[in-house]
Amino acid sequence: MKNTLKVINYVLLGLALVAVGFGVFAFFQYRAVPIAEYESSAADLRAQAQLVDESTDKLSEDMKAQQDALREDISQGGDEGKTLASDLAAALSDNEDKTAQLEELRAENERLDNIVEETLAKRREYASKIRELEEKVQAGETDIKICYWTFDDGPTRLTTQVLDKAKELGVHVTFFTSHEANESEDEPEMLRREFAEGHAVANHTYSHQFAAMGNLYQKTEGLIEMIQKQDEWVYECTGFHTEIFRYPGGSAWAKALLGTDPTEAVKEAGYEWIEWSCDVFDNGVAGKTADEIQSMAVWQVKQLDIAVLLSHDWNANTLIAFPGAVKQLQDAGYVFLPLYPESVTMGENTKIKFS
């Protein structure tokens, strides 16, 4: 009977410690995800902290029950009692170590919660300042001009090069991501890096299939489902949600194929949507040279004080053209910023303004 109790106690102890180990592992895996600028992450982290607290309380209860059972066996004396006494001492020592780890974890949760609150406040402040700059540009109160360079259909095997070049140039861009359109095995890692380095990660639907290629634009409900599925995928990879959406092929395609305007449904689902005002036409079958892409990007952007430039991060020539175009536009007074849902460029405001 004593041996049976001993085995049961060790099994319970092992399960408890495994649970703690899993909790610690899961938490630090989550901490590896960069803190992006989304309000929903704060609530998620608070919920996680609550779960850690509950797990700690449960562990303490289990450990106490095991210790009481061991003491009962020890009280019966004999060599087996001495062995159990030794086991209890080891268990108590291990319990102290685990308790210390859990206290550190609680402190880290509290620290992280404070960081999230500070980060969210900075995010709101940054978005507000960008909006103020846009309004000054529109009013002619500044010589600064804005370029929102966007890359569609990634991450791809070339996205890392975009990130490297953007970092070297000191600029920020926006990535309209689509899981099934990409060709990269490192997609989760690249999505996390996009967030970590200050770029905007936006939504281009999960499938990107439309017209003859699929059924994305057969029903508005199906479109919303694909937007939400991509949002869930980004959240799964990074812990953060997307807030901006771009129609594959543009809103004109969507309206024509659906036979209705899905704009209100998209907004009701919680997403701002955006078009583009400049296009380097780097997704055609014939393709363009890097020089052609660079010239087209620079010329088109210079026609506007606030430009939203469409390109694709699967096109190698676009990556070649990117640094030269950025430098030329910087010399012309343009700054390169990530898109936020507060931007004046959302919705109909990004329609093409010239032929």
C-alpha cells in the first residue's frame, strides 16, 4: 500500500512539474514574439498572466497534498519511512526552486504588461503624428512628402532581402500578406521580423484566388472569411492582428465579380481597406527590367504629395530597383512610412489620380 501511494505521489508530482515546465516554455515562446502595436495583444497577455497565476495556485495545492501524503507514510516509521523522508526533502527543495521560478514568471508577466501598455500608447501617439503630418502635407504647410511603399503577396523567399534593404535605407514599408500566395517556408519568422522592425503587416486574404483562379469573389461572405482566415494566420504566427486590407486585383475586380460593393461588409468585419495611387506594374507576364521599375516608381510618386505605391516582393527586379528609387525619392523630400488605419489614404482616397 505504501509503495502504491509512493508511486501515485510521484506520478502526481511529475505531472505537476511537467505542467509548470510547459507553462514556462509556452510563456517564453510567446515572449519571443515581438511586441507590435495592437490593442488586442494587451488583453491576450493579461489573460496569459491570469492562467499563470491559476497554474501556480494549482501547483501549490498539489504539492501540499503530496507532502501531506508523504508525511503520513513517514509517520509509520521503518526504513521505508527514512527513504520517504529523504524523498520529501528532495521534493521540498525542488518545490522551492519551482516556486522561485513561478514568482519570477509572475514578475515578468507584470513587467510585460507594463511594456505592452507603454507600447500601445506609443503606437497611438505615432499613428496620430503620422495623421497630423498627412494633414500638413495636404494643407501645404510642410515641404515633406510621404511615400507608402507597399509589397503584395508575401512573404516570399525574397522578402528577407526587402527587409535587409529597408533596414539599410532606414525606411519602413507595408506588407500585404497572403499565406497561400507565398512560397516561403520561413513565413512565420519573416512575419515576426516585419513586425519587429517597424513595418506594417496588412491583409491580402488567405487564398488570393479570384476570377478564373478561384472563388474568392463569388460571395461577399466568402471574401470576409478569407480576410479573417488570413488575420487568424498572422495572429497565429505573431500574436498580433492585421487592421488594413487590400483586395487582390483591386476593389474594381471585387465589385465586378461579386456584382455588389463589399466595402461596408469589410468595414463591419473590423478592417480598413486601401487601394494604391501608384503602380510599378511588376506583376505582368512580360515583366519589366529593374531600371524600368525604378523609373516608373520615381516618376509616379513624384506626381503626388502622398503616394501609395504598389509592388510585389516576389519580383527580383523590384528588389533591385527598390534602393535606387528610395534614394531618389528621399532626395526629392519624401519620407517612407508604414500604413496605419488612421491614415487619410484609406478607402476611396487611394484611387489612381492620373493616367
